[in-house]
Amino acid sequence: MHFTFLFLLFLMALLGLTPLIFFIVLFASVIAHEFSHSIVAKYRGLEVSRIILTPIGGIAFTEDITTDAKTELMVSFAGPGFNFLVVAVVWMWGVFSGNTQLLISSLTAGEIPESIFGMIFYSNFVLGVFNFFMPALPLDGGRFWRSLLALKIGYLRATRVLINVSMMVAFLMFLAGVLLPSFWLMLIAVFIYFFASIEYQTILLQNCLSSSTVKDVMQEHFLEFDEDVLFERAVNELHEKRMYFAVIKKGSEFFVFDVNNFEVLDDTVELWQAKIIDFSVPVEPLSPDESAMDVFKKMAKQGLNVVPVQSRGKVLGIVTRESLSLELKFKRILNAENE
Ligand SMILES: [Zn+2]
């Protein structure tokens, strides 16, 4: 949860009881919205890692960004879909109890609704409409229209179209924010602008790396030491060969020494007689057929610069961050005509 929420809660409490209750209703609606995304994402086999709530509505972060259009279509609709469902149910209550006027005025009065039903109606209506009908990434509407388009023209192209639309939406929103003036609109415009560009980078990465395997990006030029090789000898050899990394095998375990991660301390001198393996970290090796995208995610998540590749206990090569970004670069050049 975002701390701004607690801060806003405190602020609302200062303003009085009605704003406080309204804020709690809005907050609950945002959480229910996010949970709907998460449930459908789980159902479609995506792992939902964390939910971050922001004042303009939550964003459910999934571990995997899916490029499966059907999955995204369902996941992106789930949130606003839930809000629309609540709106429909409350509207039905309004019809049966003769309170439709109260619900309509909760939308048009321009102030915080007095009744709890008005609050629920207003919160879910605004969240649903704003998220669904705004065709801007990373909002649900942007995702929904992108995945619809992707069914026709492919994911990368659809993303590019939606990025352009998002930038236009952000620009108009910012303009409206200045003219009205509305601080919130300006803030959301900046948010859309910023996240839409990140979205494109992510999809580009996914698109380029998911068709490559570890075998494609692996570097066969690397150093391997036995477990009892002394630190001094290993560092000298790395220095001579101008290499940053070494792989050390100990039984069935793999270790990696990374010059970049080595800190020179005052008492390092005394450690010259130690073994290289004492300064190495254990890593789980890759197999040659793994997808390069999975490896990228794994390395980013664990903060690794290098991972050995093995087959039947033998080290075949290493994958480094550089080898991945090189692959990305080449793929972009080679795919340029399709983009
Ligand atoms: Zn949503």
C-alpha cells in the first residue's frame, strides 16, 4: 500500500466525517477493482506479485507482462467490469426503492455525496468509466483496446498505436488541466506520459527476447576455475584476459566470481591466500534451451550480472547482462522492417 493513502485518510479525517466515509468507500472500491484484475490474472495463469495503490486508482502489477491478447483482454476488463457490476446493482436498488434521482445527483452535484449508496455509486461509476473508456496505457482502457487491436495487427504494432493515442490523451488532459485548472488532471497526464513510454520498452524487450534462447545469447568465451584455485592466481588470470567473470564448479554446485561486485577493503591484502570460491556466490545455472526473456527476468529479479549455462554438469558458457542487451540491439536491427 502506498503511504500517500494513509496521509490522505488523515487529511480527510480532518475535513469531517462525510469526506472520511467517502474516502473509505472509494478506497474499498479501488481495492475491489484491483482484486478483480488479480483473480482473473491468476485464473489465466499469470502470477500476481504485488498491488500498488496510487491515489488515482490502483495498478495491479503482474509478475509477467502477458503478450497474449486474449488474456490481457480479460484481465484488463475485470477491474472496470467489477465497478460496472456494482453500478448496475446499486442502480437496481435505486429503481426498486425509488431513489434513482439520488444516484444521478451523486454524479452531477459536483460535491461529495451525502448518502452511502450515492458514495458507492459515484466511486464505482468514476473508477469504471475513467479506467475503461480512457484509451491510454497503462490504464485498463489502454490495455483493453490494445489487446483488441493486437488480435488484428500483432502486439508490438498495437502497442505502438496505443502509445501514440496515450501521448495524445496525455497532452489533451494536461491542457485541460491547465485551462480548468485541475491539478489532478495534470498529474494523471504526466503519469500516463511516463508509464506509456515504459510500457513500450517492456513490450519491445519481450518481443525481441522471447524468440531467443539461452543458446543464442550465450558467450562461449569465459573462464572456469577449479574450486581450490587461489584468489591471487584467479584474479591475475582474469586481469590478463580482460574478463570480469569466472565460473567455479564445486560438486554439483555452480559459483560465479564477479569483479564488479568485489569490494576492495583494507584487510583484503590478508586474503590473498584465500580461494577464489570464498569470494564467489552460488547461482543456479541455466540450460541452453531456456527462453532469453525468462533469463532476463530472473537476472533482473535476483540482481545478477552473470549466470553460467550448463548441460549435463558441464559449463558451456555464460550469459551476462551485456549479452542480453546486445541480443536486444541485434534483434531490433534485424526486425526493423517488421516493426
Ligand atoms: Zn484497473
